Amino acid sequence: MPSTIDLRSDTVTHPTPAMRRAMAEAPLGDDVFGDDPTVNALEARAAELLGKEAGLFVASGTMGNLVSLMAHLPRGHEAIAGASTHTVMDEAGGHAVVVGATIRALQERLDGTLDPQAIADAFRDPSDLHEPLTGLVVLENTHAHTGGRPLSVAYEREVAQIAHDRGVPLHLDGARFWNAVVALGTTARELAAPADSVTFCLSKGLSTPIGSVVVGDAAFVARARRARKLLGGGMRQVGVLAAAGLVALSDGHDGMVARLADDHANARRLAEGLARLDGVCSPGGLGQAGDGPLDPTRAVTNFVLFRVARDRAAFLAALEARGVLMVPYAGGSIRAVTHYGVEAADVDRVLDAVADSLRATA
């Protein structure tokens, strides 16, 4: 059997040969004592690239968001966020269970943005004792549930102005921040500038085995570091993991940021091929009709969302039998994510497998 093409997520990537070498050779220390030189170098590199004062290496994007909320929000305060963002939908309710904060969830628009006026209107009245105090605005960039849509610098600035005018910080859940940077043709520094804190994943499109980085000003990062310790996230000779992140963020041949454009091109190739197949339609949700034609121009980063006019579970099982993995997604849709290790020729094989699976489940 040919090898499986795994499009379930960009988290299935394996470290590159350059990363493996760097991990094996990394100088190490005890990160809880602050003396792991490789972790320190990664945190400094991330802060420099995003134009912030300091960085913090954490185990995951979920931990990055959680320590950011803990650093920003006193207990009983409230954040404003999109209803389908990762913080709301996919982090096991950590904002309530751990932080002790509520979230005022607003419906996103088709492009992944929140209506700025709705954000402004969602701020609580601090003079009303019945209401929680608004303490944070959260954006997700790229926005997963609308198909990995990147949010523009101009939009982030508009939302930051709304928050800052009311004395509230903006946190950017940038799990796929670098995909947004590449898709928008901007710089990391410019895209991060409107936000008071940003977290980004190293273990998705950048292909490292574990980890995320949180950046912000020094006082915020100090609070987040204490929160990381509280969560049990203080790690010791973790430079063996941070070394892979340094390779991913490097400017040289082994760096992983610029090659994200290949993932985006492969996602568009996949979307265009799917749109030509009978039985494939729009993913639906967030204002999209679920039975209309698939619009391949919506694939601007590494996500492709679609529906099939078939039993979804049967289709996915047929696809797996043909060596291709995808996952069920929100609103009855299916998600395919391109990443390091998936080439144009693999996309063509995926399209053949989808066509066969559609015929097998008709």
C-alpha cells in the first residue's frame, strides 16, 4: 500500500532533519531557573520577530492562550471573543475552570472578523454591579472555523483601538499566525503590533514536535510565566524542544516560515480540484449555504473546508481506505489541512481518492 496522506491537521508534521540535528546538539540548562540557553534564545528570537519585549515558551497553543488570559484577567472579569474561536470552543472551558473568567461570545462574519460595532457594544457597564467587568478582547488569526481566514493588519488595528480606548488589552490567538503573515504579505512585527499579547504555535505549519511561544511586554510575560508554573508547565532541560523552534524561525534555508506559501498553494490546488467534483459543495455555516458550490478562492491559507452530498462518516471511511485522512468539522463539513510533507503530487492523489470515494458512497 502507498503511504497515507494525512490531512487531518498541520499538527501531524514531523520535525525536519535540521531540527533533529539541532535538538540532539542543543546546549541545555534548567528553564525553571531561567538558565536554558536554547529556550532563552528562542524566546528572544520570537520577541524580536514580533516586536515585543519578551517571550515565553509553553507546551501548547492552549497553554499559551490560558496563561495569557490568566495574566490579563482578574477572576470574575470577562473577555470578548468570537463564538467559534479556539478559546471558546476548543480549550475545555479553561477560561472558566482555571481563570475564573466569563466570555462574551460574538458571532463571526464570513471572513472571520467580528463586527467592530458589536465589539464596542459588548463592553459591560462598569457602574452596573450586576455585570462582570470587561477585561480583554481576543482575536484568532488565522480564523479556523471560516477556513483559516487571515485577519488584516488594518482590522486588528481597528479592534485594538476599540479595546485600548476603553482601557482593555487585545490578545491575539495566533496559533497559525505565520500563515497569516505569509498570506497577507506582511511582516510578523506589523501583524503583531496592534496586540498587547500574541501566542503562536511552533508545532503546526512550522513542523516542530511540541510548543508555542507567547510574547508581550516584560510585565505581562512575567505574569504569564508565573501562570505557566501554576499550571505545571515549568519544564527543565526543554531546550531539546526549543531548538526545533529556533530552526523553524531561522532566516536560512532550514527556516519554515517562507515555505508556508507552498502549503497555501497546495490548499488552493486541492480546493480547485474539489470544486470540479460532483457531490462536493460549500461547507455551510457562518452565512454560507451548505448545498451551494464550493468556492475555491476561500482557500487562502492551508485550510480547505467542504461538504459532501453523501453520508459524511461513510465518505471519510472510504477515503481512509484509499490512504487519505481528513476529519469531520463544524456544521457537517469536512476539513483538509495542507502542511510540510504534502506536495502537489500528493494533492492530485487526494483528488483521485476523493472522486473514488464519492462514487463508492453514492
